Amino acid sequence: PSQTRWCRESRAHLRPSRREPTMSRGVRAVFALALFALAGVHATTQARAGEDTRAGGSESSSKPKRLIFFLSDGMGPAHLTLARDAGACGALTLDEHLVGASRTRSTNSLVTDSAAGATAYATGYRTYNHVVGEVPVGDPNDVDFTSGSASASGATGPGPGPVTGPVRPAGTIVEGAQLAGMRTGVVTTTRVTHATPASFSSHVADRNDETEIALEQVYTLDLNVILGGGAAQFMSKDAFPERSARNDTRDLMADAKHRGYAIAFNAGDLNEAVVEIVRSGGIKGEETDQERGDASENSSTAAPFAKRQFGPRVLGLFADSHLAYEIDAHEDSLAGFANGATPSRGDAEAPSLVAMLDAALAVLDAKFAEHENDEGFFLLVEAGRIDHGAHANDAGAVIGEMCAYDRAFKRAVEYVAARNDALVVATSDHDTGGVSVGCCDAYEVDVAKLNALKKSAEFVANDIVTEMLKLDGVVFDRSATAANATVENAVRAIAIASLAAAGRDVSDASDSVGDADVSAIVAAAIEAIAAGDSVTHTYEGYELQNKIGEVMNRANKVGWTSRAHTGVDVPLFAFGVGAEAFRGSHDNFRVGQMMIDALGVDPVEGYKVFRDRLSIVDADETPP
């Protein structure tokens, strides 16, 4: 079933005493007006339409105080072409602000993973694949690919994957911004503990250590905004043994609430939290000068997280794992993006990327307390599931995520265009899938078949497994099940129905789904349940999903070279104060350094301040 179904069906189990959120028309109007004041300003954008908007075009101060960094995980140059010219997105705002390219290699491979790619942007240093917020000892930007094994000041490691060479934590732009008094936030469509947001908010040698990453996000940083999926990483295993993904018994949701976070589990919750923050001016719970002084004098016993020195806080966790694909999240599928539209979401569902951006901007710009200066903010916005769709070679899923990404980028450009102190930068950590617009020795792409897709391969895989598990008295065993014609025929019927609901009709020859394809899907589905893959699968390496993606996308004539990442350069976009500095082709770590320089922050000193936070806990809590 769709991941957003968690919001509708399971929310009561998470907070049984909480009523369903409702918002009056008046409250909705307040929220809409607040967000329009922050991010709208279409008239201002149009008035500046004649200026050179590709790299700063408006008169502005020399340095930005507000930096919005978009990271489109897995998006390469061909993904843009696919979304613009073959998908429902139409004209892309991204195209208007293309300024260069980012070179994506990691310390130990020409083909990076998301952890190393995001760490380069967060810290200004290359690192090994699989490493989050930490870099090789020595000069991590000194690499040599000519010998077949990259090195960093003598530290060597195998190809892509975990590296055991010595690493050290490196300060991030988030820590530097917080030291400078700026507000900070991360927004993502993946788990908030996934590689990209983790690289900006934690320091671990293994990106899979999400238990530790979530702990650091709550305990060591003063992030004002954390929005995305990954609720299972914050749930207490004692309270939710079947759903918690933690390997300890901590209840990080309770801990976050104790530290002043408003907790949101769906779009309605998020709206309510933001309306309250905007209404109160963002000052509820702020430290006074006296309290701040008292804390610094008695840091060993102070409870710094109980006060909100850096302003209001919102933690939004809208799914146990990643958020659902856009193509799966609403009835209109890809058609919902036609003519520049953004599909709407209900209050009980997960918010869209645009809605999360709007909420983040409202929180980060909420009126500062009188005793504070407006020091600005840094915000990371990740369109993380472009990568996941590309891993499955699922063009429909990729296009939906691309449309949502471009709509959010457009909103950010509108926000920046209305100010003289803001900058938006956007790029990717790497390309995924090596997509080609056209394949199979044919000079065409079947745009109609592409846009006829109604669901992702992930959705179809989950739907098939869910329906299979409803079959009475069937125990799925590799050999016995395969030999049982009755069961196999039942699974076959389930697969055919699921494919049809997703826009692929086995009886329609133009959909290019043959009997052998259905048989392969049936075999993969039986294997998935028998091996337990249907419970533990991820977006990468799940054979059932991969087979479905291959079958569903064959009629599109969209080609793929890999189900992994590639090493091609990725597009770089910028608009606003200082955007001209990003023109040209740059190593990814240089882009990170340029963002750090643009804000004028010091990640090294920032890390020194925040590194000991794990040892500082409130007296009424159990130390981690």
C-alpha cells in the first residue's frame, strides 16, 4: 500500500489521544496570508522579468543572509530533458537559472554515493562513499584516480561502499550558520535520517547508522525545521516494537517535544504548528538575555534545549520511512502537474514538497524576539526520491518527483526575488540510472505511454505483495508455491490487475507487457515474500520492484544504463545575491565552499561548539 496510507490509517496508534486536526477558514486564511507574504510576491517577480535572473539580476547587498540550498538527489542532465519535454511538468523554472555544472566524484570513486556527495556540499570537503559529515584525515580533496584506486593523503580504501580509512568529523554549513546566530532547517522527501539530510546534521562513519543520526539531530543541533519521513527512527521500540527502526529504547519524539519542538504527523498538524508560530511571532519559549547568561555560567547543569535560543522549532515526520512518490500520492497522478499546477493534498496526508518549503520559510522567517537581531537562515531542501525512482528505472516516478522539485524551486525563486538579502542554489549529488531520452535503436520516445502511467513500480510491488498475503491458507515457499498452479494463477491475476491500475494493460500489445513478463513478476513476488524482501526491501536492489519498473517502462522507449549511480557532471542553478559566483563548472566540494563563503560562516568553529551536545541532557531525562 501507499506510504501515505500510514498518515490516514496508523496515526491514531501513534497519538491515540490526539483529535484529528481541523482548520477553520479563518485560520487557513491566516496561514495563507503568512506564506504569501513570505514566498508569494508574483508581482515582484514579474516586475523583474526583464532583468538577468539567471545569476542575481536584482540590486542587492553584497552577501546573502538567507540561503536556500536545493539538492535533487539523483538528477542528471537527461532527467531535466525527460521531465520538461516528455513529462507533464512543462516549462521548468530550473532552466531559467542554469549557471553551470557540479563534478560529483568522491574521495575513493569517480562514482559517488549520496553520503559523500552531500557531505561535500555540507562541509566543503570530499569524503569516502558511505561516510556522513566526516572526511579523511589529511587533505580529503587531494585525490588521484589514475592508479585505479583513489587516495587521500595516503589513506586508501576499496571502491564504493564503507571505507575503514581514518576519518574525522568536519564542521558543516549548518553548524557554522548556527554559531552565527542563524536559524536552520532541513526538508526532504526521504527519511530525515537518510544520507543527504544526515550529512548536514550529523557526523557518522556509516550512513546506515540512522539510530545515531536521529539522536544527533535531536540532541546536538538547534535545527528550527526538520521535515520529511523517517518516523520509525524516532519511535520508542518499547512503545512501537513493530514499527520502530531504532536499535535502542529511546523515545526521540518525546525528547524532541521536551526540547521545544512542535510535532507534526501530517499536513494538518504542520499547518496548525506554523499558524501558531506566525501568530505568536516565533517568540514563545525564547531565552531572555538573563537566562542565556545564566546558562553560559553554569553550562554543566543548564538545560539548553528546553529554551529556544534560535527561535521556534517544528519536527514533521510524515511517514515511517520515505514519503510516497508524487505519482502515488494523489488521484491525478502525473496529470496533476499539467499547466503548471501543483496537486493538492488533504490535511490527513503528508504535505507536498512545496507545502513543506512554505512551512519552513514561515518558521525561519517568523518574527524574531526583540532581543535578537535578524541574522537570517540556512535551509536545505532535498528532492530525495528522484534518486529512488531512477534506481528502479521508473520514468513515471522520476517525472513526478521532478515536477514537484521544480514547483518548489519556483516558489523559492519567488521568495528570493522579493528580497535583497537571499540566495537560492540548486544542484544534485550525482546522476542515477544513466537515463537516456530514447532507446532501443528508435528515434522516438512514446510520450503518451509515458504519461499514461498512474502509479510507481514501488506502489505496484507493494500492492501485489499485500494482495498475495490476503490469499487464504497460502504459505509462500519457493519450490512448493512455484509448483502449485492454483496459487501461481492467483498471483498472476493479482499482478495483471495491479499493472492495469498503474496504466499497463497486458491485453494491449502497445503496452509491451507479455506473458513472460507477467511470469517473471510472479516469480519475483513469490521470492520476495519467501525471502522476506517484501518486508525489508529498500528502493535499491529490490528485484520485484526492478522487474516491475522494467516492464512498466518498456513501452515508453526511455532507456537506462544502470540501476545505480553514474559519474556524469550534474546541472548547477543559482539566483539571488551572489549567484554570479556559481557560474561555471566546479567540483562539488567547491560548491560547498562557495556557499559557506557566501554566508560568511565558520563550520570549524561551529562544530567545536556543538560537538559536546550529546553529553548535555536535561536532568529529568536518561542520558543517551
